[in-house]
Amino acid sequence: MAIGMDRETGKAVQNIDHLRQSIRDILATRIGTRTMLRDYGSNIPALVDRPINRATIAAIRSDMINALNIWEPRIKIKQVVLSEVLASGSVTFDLYLTYLPNGEEIALRGVNI
């Protein structure tokens, strides 16, 4: 059971809630910005100003998979599905995963980037 701290409230979080927070942190952290762990994160923040088209969505999906495969050992990614493109320029994905600590198949819906 993975236990961490909620970055908003300071309260303890565990299991899937901890996983969701970890995934969001990995995807939102620009590579090269974490002191003492320069390779941590993803290239997704560098794609923020690109137009939302098929090429950008493919780049986001690819980088999402690469970053999570490297930095989140508790999961095996089954599928990444674009669920929404917002007028603000952000995109929302649904992640279908195997949570390796217990083998549970889970869907993390609404991962916003």
C-alpha cells in the first residue's frame, strides 16, 4: 500500500488516489526542472503552446506513455484515450491501466493536461 501526502490538503493519500496524484505530477513536471532528478517528468509541458491537432495529440500520448513507463512502476498501461479537447487548449485523457500491486484493472478518467 503506497501512502503519500495530498499536495493540496496535506492529508494522507493512498492507493489509487496516490497513483492519480503521482501521474499528474510526472506529466506536469518539465524534464530538467527537478533538482537532483533532472530526468524526472515529461516533455508534455513543452507541447503546451502547440496547436491541438492530430500530431500534437499523438506527441502528448507518446510522451505520456514513455514518462509513465519510466517513472511510475506501479502501473502497466493498457490504453490511452483522448476524451476531450477544451477551448482553453487543454486536453483530457482517460488512462486504462493494470495496477501492479494488486493486479487490478483500473480506469483513470479525466487526466487533464
